[in-house]
Amino acid sequence: MGNIFSFPIGNTIITRCWDCATGQLSFICNLEDNLHALQTEVAELKERRSDLMRKVRIAEDEQQLKRLNQVEGWLQRADRVITDADQLIRESPQQINELCMGGCCSRHPRSSHKFGKQILKRLQEVKDQKQKGDFGIVAEKSPLPSVTKRSTEPTVGLESNLSKVWSCLQKQQVGIIGLYGLGGVGKTTLLNQINNKFLDMAHDYHVIWAVASQDRPIEKVQDQIAKRIGLLNEGWKSKSLDEKAGDISSILCTKKFALLLDDIWERFDLARAGVPLPTQQNGSKVIFTTRRLDVCCQMQPNMDNNIKVKCLSSGEALKLFEEKVGAETLHTHPDIHKLAEEVAKECAGLPLALTTIGRAMASKKTPREWEYAIEALRQSAASAFPRVGKEMYPKLKFSYDCLADEKVKSCFLYCSLYPEDHIIEKDELIHCWIGDGILDKHANLNSARNEGHFIIGSLLEACLLEKGANNNGVKMHDVIRDLALWIGGESKKFFVKSGVQLKELPEADKWEEVIRMSLMDNQIENLTEILACPYLQTLFLGRNRLKVIINDFFNFMPMLRVLDLSYNTRLEELSVGIAKLVSLEHLNLSSTGIRKLPVELKALKKLKYLNIEWTNHLEMIPQQLISSFSKLQVLKMEGCGYRCSLVLEEMEHLKYLNVLTISFRSASELEKTLGFNKFFSRAIERVTLEDFRDSRSLNILALTNVQHLQILTLSGCEDLEEVKIENNIIEGAGRFHSLGFVFLFDCNQLRDASWVVFAPHLEVFMIINCKSLEEIISEEKLGEVTKSKANTNLFSKLEAFYLHSLPEMKTIYRYALPFPQLEEIRILECPMLRKLPLNSNSAKGQRLVIEGEEGWWKDVEWEDESTRIAFLPSFKPW
């Protein structure tokens, strides 16, 4: 035991062991030296920490490496040690001031002793930490995070799309693939399946999933990619867009990646986001989904690599619907399965609708509930199924919300006035938009029509409209039409009861608010009540069984601009009450049974559009009636029972006339009209040569002077044997530059249609019931001189070709043709036609469909076996 000693401090006697006392005194005596040593060591540790951090930042920012865990651990411990040491250093001046006797004693020995002990402890910690901070390697490449499979909804009907996409991905030259289609059609589900297929079958790819956004899409996608490739750290958010792009690019350039980009709404700039463009060399892929075709074309101009995700077939739709309803409900009553087919049919193959309504019907276990559902779906799905209004429509409405402006939105909603599944003729639709005032009324007619076609293109690209049978028409998907009715109904400005079997005028709570009304395609016979609609602008009454419209029916429609009474074949007398429609600009009386136009119509001073096409029984048009429509821009008289030649002189007074459709019943009438006024040649768009009786031959190329002729029909020309092609005309312009549609019906003496070689932009060609026709293009008739002036790229724009009931037809053309745009050939009752103008290079890249009888198809003679094999998948039995 050490020696014991005592010494006084103040009034207190302290007794201590000598060894303990000397140890404690050393903490006080060495305090200043240890403090200086600590300050020096902390400064050196800070320098080492700074050097190490600089190396780490270079490795991370420039080399895209990840710091080692031991480096990260050392930096964290160094921060803590330095913080603790700095705290002691800040407290040291007070402790130094307490020292006395040359620093060997203290006025507060206990405090000084404790502080000296802490200094020595921190000094050792700093030395130890500094010693451990010597690293040769500070960072290394990090493995990318593992990719997991994504859960998906059942993929009923998407298998063929998945197969198509995967087949496309196998091609080395294909780097970018677009999937487009209607909202709710299953594009995201398909992308999930592609993700999982990559994980199952393409292990050399690093799969990156990202969802785009309309709000800052590039930044948000960058953040998702960064998370997938290990870049997301505290410093990431402070970086600029370009810095982030550089970081992403430096990593992806070294990887073979597949970027799955969901739901883009505009062209996504891959390079701006830092995504290297896929090439054949790097083997990377980008697959994206969008609702808009135009986005696909901007991202990937090769349409072969843009795949439309279509609605399900009826069988696939029923399968998905039954999955959502459940077997228990389907088997609760023997009638429910059949009723389920009807409900599924109303969903028109849209997976979102099938899923939403299927789940809603899962609890309905009586036939009456199912019958009500069918009835409700045909009227308004949202009224019977709250989930449709809350869940489905808002998802679909996003496409509507993203349309360019209110004008385009109004055009979209207008389409819902037409009945379900109705093919809407583009030209008819655009003229209604113009008449209603949606399109610019101050623009000239051509500009307004061009704008209308542009808007239709935008709606097609947004998948809010679909193509009809050919480029001349469009249609609305049933569910999208329901969406439009839901949007229009919310405003109370639309009243639509089309195609619902009405027999009389329906009742409405507030007629006075309605702006657009459609009662098309019903069974209404009489309109004997007055309809008070002070703000009504469009009224569709077409395709009913109207016989009587009382004169007072139109009394309270002062703002009506568009009136459609078409296809009321029983309507023989037109109500003179129409004359009260002082705002009327658009009047469609086509295919009605009217026998005369009332002279009172002269009151329609604002009329710009009059359609009396196919009014076969029209016998009288009062003199000066047509000329009284001084603002008339469109006059449609094709197939009109009243001879067009009788109003030729009146037409001269129509200085704004821009569109004319017309029929001729003799060659002399045709010649008279074409020679009457060159003005008509500029206005005529459609011509029908009908029931020619006075001529066996016709110089068809006289019509090439009709500059804007789009559709030409020869019908019932029983005596017409030859359509001449005269060289003197060919030496001039001699081309149908605008002609897109040609129809030949019941011309039983014609033997060929060689003149169509002068229609280079022909899109649809139909020949029906021409008993003597032997060939389409006759080389002998064309002759060498003619051939040199004819269209050298024959049928290069042709999309559809229909031949029906041609018993003598042997040849279309002697040589094979490329048909680069051809989508459909239909050949029926042409027993002698054995060879088609096709070889293995024809219709390349097109999904050609050849329809015909199976017996005829078996007897077709092919140029060679490769041609037969090439077109074998194209055949579809009629």
C-alpha cells in the first residue's frame, strides 16, 4: 500500500494515497500539453477526413462507384470523434484559467482533474481514428439492385400482344417499341407481363420500370431510374437535370438494359433523361405505353414497331367478365349465364369496363337484377353502377382532359350524338361541326374542313375515335361514347336518346338548358307536340319512321343551327314550320321520301348547307328557291329525283358555293353541265353517272377537268359498252388527281375498267354485278402511247378492292403489282378469276386480308409456291 499523507485545502483536510494523488495531479499538470496535442491531432484528422471525402466524391460523381462500407463507417466515426473533441477544445479556456502554480495545481482540482482526464481520452481516440484512416481503395462498382416480378391482373386476351411484342424484341434492329391504345385496354398489364418475361427469359438484361407523369416527366423518370441503378442518395436531389442525366448515362452506357416506360403523354426525350438510345450494338430496349398514336410516331416512326393494344374479342371479353363475376353467382340461376353474355357485350371488349362492371355484378344473383343491368347499360352505365362513375370514367376521362382545347373537347362530345356503333362519315361530321359553330365560322369553308380533319386525326391519335371500315368514316367505342354522354350529361347541355327504340318524343326535366339533342335511330312516327328549347343549336331526328311533323313543332327553337331529318323514308311532306328556324345553317334531308321543297324555305337566309341526296321521290323544287340561299356553300344533290340540270342557272347565283355533289342520267346532260360554267368544275366533289340510256360509249376523261372530284359512281348504265380513253386528252392533264373512290354497279355491257389507271390516288375500288366485265386493266386497250401517260405506279394508294358477282371476270392485271397500301381484297362470285396480280413482294409490311369463298380460294393459281405460302395466312372465308 502506498504512503498516506494529508494536506489542507481551505478549511478541509484531504487525506490521499500518494500513488493516487500523483496520478490525479498528472491530469492537471499535463492538461495544457495534452490540450495542444489534441488540437494538433484533430486538425490532422480533419485533413485526413477532407482528403478521403474528396477521393470518395470523385469516385462517386465521376466514376459512378459506390463508397466502401468501411470507408462510410470510418467517416461517420471520424465525424463523431471530431465533434466530441471540438466540444472539449471550446470548453478549455475556462479550465486553463483555473490553473495555478505554473499549471501544476488548480483552484478547482476536482473539475480540472475530470477535464484533464477527458482531454487525454479524446486525444487517444483521435490518434486511433487517424491511424485507421489510411485507405488504398475507397469505392467500387456496386451491383445493381435486383429486379422483382410485378404482380398483374389476369392477362385474358393479351397473350397474342405479348407474343407480338416479344417477337419484335428478338429483332436486333428493333430498339424502341410503342404500345398504344384506349385507356383501360390493358397496356400497363401487358407491360407488367413484358417485365416478368424479361426476368424469366432474358437474364442478361437489367430491367428498369418507370412511370411517366404529365408534371415534370423527365425529372420523375430520372428519380425512378436512379433508384433502380443505385444512384439515389442524399446528394441526388440537389443535382440539376443535366447532372442527373450524366450520372444515369454513365451507368446505363455500360449496361444492357430494358427500360419499361409506362403512360407517357407526349414525346419523351430519352437523351435528355440520360437514357442512351438503343442501338443494334448495345442491344438495349425501350418499351413504352401511351394512349396516343401521335406520341408513338414521335418516339418511333416505324409503324411496324408501334403495336396497338386492341379491345378483347367477344370470347375473351366473356371469359374475363366471368372471372370477375365469379362462378358462384353465374351458377345461382340457369338464366344468368346467358344474361352475363349480354352484359359483357355492352362492355365492348374494354378490360377496364369488364373488370369494373364484372365486380359490380358479382353480388347480383337474380335474373331481374341482370336484366335491369342490361337495360341500364344501354342507357347510362353510371346511373346503375356507381363504381363506373367513381372508378372507371375518371380514369378514361383523363384522355379527354388532355385534349388540346375546348374546341377539340366539344368536337369529341358532339360525336356522342350518333347512335352506338354508328359509322360516322367524316365529311358529314365536319359539316355539322361547322354548322353548329364549333369550328371557326369566320374561316373559309376549305380552312374549316381542313381543321375538322385535323381534329379528327387528333381524336384518332388519342384513341377517342376509331377508324371505320375505310378512311371515309370513324366510330366511337361504346364505352368511350358512354364516357362522352356522362361528361355531356353532367352539364345538362346534351340530351341523347339515340337507338333506344323510342316511339314518341321523350320527356325531359329542363328542355330549356339543352344545346344539343339527338333522337336518331328510333321508331318515332309523329312529332305533334311543341318542343320549347330556346338554346338548342343541333337537333338530330334522322333514321326514325317520321311521317308527320306539325308546323308549330319548330316554333320555339330560335337558335337552331343544325337540323338532320335524314333517312326518314316515310316523310313525304316537309313541314313549312322549318321556315321559322331563322338561325338554321345546316339542313340534311337526304334519303327522305319528300316529294317537294316548300317555297317557304326561302326564309332560311342563313342556310349554308343543304343535303337532298338520294331523295328519289323529289319531283319539284320551286323556281328561285335554290338561288335564294345566297350564303349556300354546300349543295348535295347526288341521287336526287329532281334533275340537277334544271337548277343549273340558279346555281350560278351561289357565289359562295364550294361543294357540289351531283348525278347525271345521260352523256348529253354531263356534257352540258361540264360545259356550262367552269365554276362547277371547281365545286363538284362527287358524281354519279346513273341509268345512262342514250349512249353506248363515254369519254370518261372529260371528268378529269373536275379538279376536286373525290368519288365517282357508274350505276345502272345498262347500254354503256365502252369507256373511251382519247389520246388528245391524255396529252393534256388527263389525270384524276383527287379521285379516291370508284364504284361500278350494274353496268352489264362493260368489258373493262382500264381508265382507272388515270386515278393515281385511288383508295377504294368496288365493282358489283357487271355481267360482261372480263378484265380490270386491258393492256391492249391502253396501248403503248396510253401506257406511257398512265399511272406508272398502278394502285399504289389502293387500300380496299371489292369484286362481286362478275361471272366473266378472268384478269385483274397481267402482271403482279406491289400494292404497298392494300389492306383488304374481297372476291365473291367470280368463278373464272383464277389468278391474282400478286407475288411474294406484294403488300409487304401490310396485314392484308383476302376474303372469298373457300372453293374459289383452293383453285387460285399462284405465281410460285413462295407466293402461295406468303398469302396463306391472309385468307378469310366469307
